[in-house]
Amino acid sequence: MDDYVIKCGTLIDGTGREPVKDAKILIRNNRIARIEQKGGTDLDNFPNIVDASNKTVLPGIIDSHKHVLNCGGDGVGVGLTVAQAKENIHQIYKGGVTSVLDLGSANIIELITKLPQKQPKIFYAITILTCPNGYPGEYMDRKFYKMGSVAECETESDIKKAIKKLYKKGVSTIKTAVVTRTFDGRPQVCWTDKQLQALTDEAHSYGLKVCAHITYKDDYAQAARCGIDSIHHAAFDGKMYEKDLDDMINKGIVFVPTLSLIDLMVTGLKENWINQKDYNPPVSDAIKENMRNFTKAFQECPDDKPVGNLFVKVPKEELCRIPEIQLENVKEYIKRGGTVAMGTDSSLGFSLHTTPVREIELLAEAGLSNVEAIKASTLTAASVFGKENEIGSIETGKLADILVVNGDVAQNLSALNNTEMVFINGKKIYHKD
Ligand SMILES: [Zn+2]
């Protein structure tokens, strides 16, 4: 399609501004060339019109914490096949997501992004950088290290080499972890401040942001002190310290709490989704079988024992309390003025690649207005990997990554389930039949 105009019913532009009615967007050369709100201009009778005049138009959703190669169930790499990875990618854009940041996968993610199929923009970190025997050594099989998922660095020179290598591979961000306990409560070796500061300084010298995986309340302070740009996951184990929250806010750290991962896992297990007639996730039979076994293990598990093969080795009753603890932590962060971004951490458990709506709703539950929740899921999410000047909002000059949904998103976030059209770089890649 050449130049065209999208006639919007309601436009939510992703910047946090209030929605506007009856705007028109001119798309030219893959980008947003002009946005008009008044009538009687040349855009009214443009030769190519996309009529979304009774729909909501917004920037394509950006998921700033994904694992494209994961598939659901209870472990990393369960039932993984290329066919499933391809299906995952289809599900992502059909759910209105036009960009993802894949955080910790394997070297083959580069090949996945080159598959000759429609796909969202896939930005990636590939490798988790950690200290020798650091997280995720407690649960991740060494075979994944060989595939590029993890690299251990001890000296400053190791850190510099690893970052240079990743930079050359075209990563969009550097991922690390700040974890001082194992999932079953034993001490876990972690970076010194000097190592972590060397890592963030080196990444920043390449213009790369650094994101940190953290799950325990005692570990946020170090990340805030040592130059981390975004912190992923809200604490699992209790109330985060107010001083740490304020330090994170003062440093401008974007918090990606990934609330829906455990929320959906616990809900899916408790409500026995996999054995419900109308639950038919787009995953392979092997993954469905894994979900069935996971559910059975959960139902048979005593409250004081960890569930089945899940690598999060906390007693079942603690696992079930995590969603509430995490939500309270995010509420406090938002209340104190902190910035949050949307990331689903899909896929594990019952958090699949189909839709990010639950995560967006949980951000609203934590205190954002619907329009702010959209900003967290678009412009702010793009800032996690430094692409906020190219994507994430409907503003003149930006790449035309646009989502059209049926329903009034400003009033009701669940309308995001009704994807009508998806445009990436101005090209329509999905239209609901
Ligand atoms: Zn993750």
C-alpha cells in the first residue's frame, strides 16, 4: 500500500495524553507523517483510507520482557520445537504486540528473527551475564550455557569481552541478575558492587541499557546503587524496602514487575485450566501434557512442599501468595512516583504468547489509569531498550507500528483482546477476518 490515512474513532497515542476523537493519521514511507484532529483538510478525502472510525487506535503494544523460545508449562525449554517457536511469533502479533524484548534465550534467536514469516520486531539480549556460579546456575542446565543463554564473567576484562561480543551480535540491551539466594533459600554467590558497576559502565559506553533480573527484596538496593537501568520482577518474598523504592525512583530506573507470570500460573493451576473444555492454548501436545502434569502435581502437592518440577522451589502456599506480594510492591512503587513498564515474561506456566492483557490490567490494578497503563505498554516499554525515539507512540516521525482494536480501551482495557488490525512499519500484517 502507498501512502494512506487511518481514520480513528478514538486515538490513544501512547504518550500518556488523554485520548482524542476523530483524529486522522497519514502514513508515508513506513512512518507517521502527519496527525490531524480538525476536519476539512486534504486528509478527509485521501485516496487510501483505512476506516477505523468506530474503533480505538493506539501504538502497537511493546512487551519489554519476553522469552520467544519458551512455550509454557513448568520449565525452561519444555516441548520446544521450531514449529512451536514459529507459532509463538504468530500469536504475539495477533495479540496486538508489535515489538518484544527477548531477555535471555539462546544464540538461535538471531535466526528466529530472520524466519520468512510475518513477525513482530524482536529485540534481544541473548545472554544473561553473571558471576561464576551465579544465577541462574541453580536451575539452568549447562547445555543452555553452551547455546549462549548464560555467560559467566569474573574479571573486568571478562565483562568487557562479553559485552563487546554481544554488542557485535546486535543485542538491544544487556541482561544480568542480582540474586543472593537460591529459589530454595540457600545463599547464592552474586556480583560485587565493583563488578556490577564495571558491567553497567561498559554497557553504557556502547549505548546499551542494562536490565537486571531480581526476585528478592534484599537485592534491589545493589541494583539501584550500581547503574542498572531497568529492574525486572517485583519481589516475591515480601515488602520491598521504601528506601530502595525511592533510590530506584531517584535513579530513574524503570520497573518491569512482570506480575502476570506468577498470577496466571497460580490461577491456571488453581482453576485447572488445562482440563477445561474451552481452554485450548496454541501449544504443542507435549506442552499440553506438561501443563496437565504440572496441574496434577499442584493439586496433589501439600501446602508446605514445592510444586512438581517447577524450578521455583518454594512451598505451594508461598507460591500462591506471590501474586499478592508482588502487586503490593508495585502499588507502592507507583504511589511513590515510580515508572513502570509492561513485560509479561511469557512463556512459563499459563502465561502464553497469546495476549499481554492480563499484565496491562494488573498495572492498572496497581494504580495506573488506563491511559497510563497503555503508556507503560508502549512508550515506556520501548525506553527499556532505548528505542523510545523510534517506536512506542503515535507521533510524527515515528515508525508506523499501530494497533486497531474493537472497543473503547480508555474505558475498558479488556477491549485490547479484540485485535482488528496490526501495522508494523506501516505494513498491515494482520487483519481479523
Ligand atoms: Zn524472564
